[in-house]
Amino acid sequence: MSAPAQPPLSGLRVVDLATLFAGPLAATVLGDFGAEVIKVEHPRRPDPSRGHGPTKDGVGLWWKLLGRNKRNLTLDLSVPAGRDLLLRLAADTDVIIENFRPGTLERWGLGPAELHAVNPRLVLTRVTGFGQFGPYAHRPGFGTLAEAMSGFAAITGEPDGPPTLPPFGLADSIAALATAYAVMTALAGRDRTGQGQVVDMAIIEPILTVLGPQPLWYDQLGHVQQRTGNRSRNNAPRNTYRTSDGHWVAVSTSAQSVAERVMRLVGRPELIGEPWFGSGTGRAEHSDELDEAVGGWIARRTREDALAAFEKAEAAIAPVYDVRDVMEDPQYRALDSVTEIDDPELGPLRMQNVLFRLSGTPGSIRWAGRPHGADTEEILTGLGLPAAEIAVLRAEGVL
């Protein structure tokens, strides 16, 4: 029997200096596929995500997800002894992820010049609201501000309602995935040049990318996208519809063939012959008529019946889920999208699995987020510090 394959990022060391979401989540993604991730937190001010959202038995549940597959070290970087320890750690590290305001690491003597002096191959990844330069660089930046400034909030919500922010960390999460990709891109460059570099990730930028061609539309046509609720300016019918048993379903007709199938299904095949029906934009201009046809048909059927009919017709439909539905859905169960692990503090718990499946070198959740500073002695002992020195540093508040 062959030995199990090593995870693809095995042997890669990542030091996570960041707090809250974008930077730490990027490190989590890398850890899920085998990177050794060392989470560095202030001795007296843990990562705020430990206190975000609901807790169980005094343990923050969000942290269990965000801190998974990470070893935990406490270290005060703002004092000389903490600086020296980080430099020792950086000498044998591939990636550092940080999200301090620009200039903070430099003020502590931990900027790119000092870090690359001890390790020229290091990839220093800087995740901030607005990037490392420009008129807003020194402002405090959070995902909410990116959701507002990118144009996302302006196009989200009903036409006669206010701009709408997402009720979760959308911009941070998009930036986290982009950061993980940026890290791997920089490492690929290092394989060719032998040199590390600095990654400058501004949270306002990845969400702007995923919003699509809005700048191009404005540049070429002066077009400014408006709020359309659940409708789209690019195709119709596209909306959420209520079923006879009080549930909601979502219908999409991005493909012309699917739009035609939907019209046949709901008993309005004559609309297919209308001149405007041949393009998504044309259909969007007749959303009222199409919504009335589709919505009226769905309103007379239960969710189960509507889903079955659409599936038989090979038309695109999905139930509108809350988390209870997600946990029970057979497709999510088949994919093991929400998986169970055993946690020493809380026992069995379920959380989102790794982002994707690899056939040869899969990722895994080895452990959930660990207590504050749980691995400090082990990590520092690995750097060659004797127990007596570690005790002194702890007594001085460095650890």
C-alpha cells in the first residue's frame, strides 16, 4: 500500500501577523493545503476575531474556523526583544502576512529591508484597506469601506431603497482568496529568480475586479449601473419567487436556451417568438411581463414541485437556503462541504471544508483554532531558545 501523498504546500512556512479577516483567512487557505502556519498575536491583545460573533463555553466559534491549522505564538513586536525574535523566525520563513497600517513595521525595524536582510527569499505580503501608497494609504481600512467604495453597495438593493451592505465579510473574503493567489504567484516567481518580494494587496481592489466590466462600461458608454434588486439588466427572467408553501426559489436564464425552456414550462411559449426575446438585454427590458409569467406559475406550486418541474425541463432553479438547509442538503453532503472535526475544547464541531478537492494531494483540516499562545514554548524552543530565556521573556511581557 502506497504512503499517503504529502499536502502540496508541505514544507512551506507562513507567519501570520494579521488580525481579523482578510490576511488571516489567506493564511488559513494556505494552511489547509499543508503550509506550516504560525499565528502571531499580541500577548495581551489577541486577534479580535476570537471575540467576534457567538461563543460557546467562552470560546469564540469564528476563531475555530479562522484559526484552524495554525500554531499559536504570542509576541509583542513593538519591543526590541519581540523584534529580534521575529527576525529569527523570519530567517527560516517563506511568507509573512501582515495588515498593519503602512509604516508600522518600518517603525518597529521590521520593514522589507530588515526582513529581506535576514532572508532574501521571503515573500512579505501586506494586506491593507487602501494599499501601501496613495492619499488614503494611512487611513484605517475595513472590508465595509471597500464594499462601499468599490461600487458594490451602490448596485445592491431595491431600486427605491438605500445602498445595501452585505451582512458578512464579503470584501475581506474576496481579498483573502486574492491574497492566497498572490502569495502563490510570488512564490512561483521566487522559484525562477531565487528572490522574494513584497505583495501589496489593497482590499478595495479585488472586490472591484469581481464586480465586472463597470469601469469599461462607464469609460466607453458613460453607463452607470443602477440598483435592480434581484433583477438583472443583462437577462430575464432572473429573480426570486415565492412558492405556495411559503418558500423561495431563485431562477436564472443567462443562457437563451434556458430562457426558452422556462417559458415553455410555465405555459407562455408564445413569448419566445417576440423580437425582444432573442437577447438577454431585450428580455431584461420586459422583466415585468416575464416575472408575472414565471412568478405566477411558481406561486401555484410547492417548492418541491417547482424544483422537480424545472429540473425535468432542464431549466435553472435553486432553493433559497438558510444555514439550516445548507447543513442538510444532499449535494453539500456528497461534497462534504461542511465537515466534522474533533476539537479538544468543544468536542465534535462542523465547519466549512477546504476550498477545493485535489485528486493527488488533497488538503485537510488538521485542527480547529487553538487557544491564545498555545504553541509559544514549542515554537521558541524550535528557534533554539532555552526554557529559562523563554520564562524571562514571558515575565517581561514580550510573550
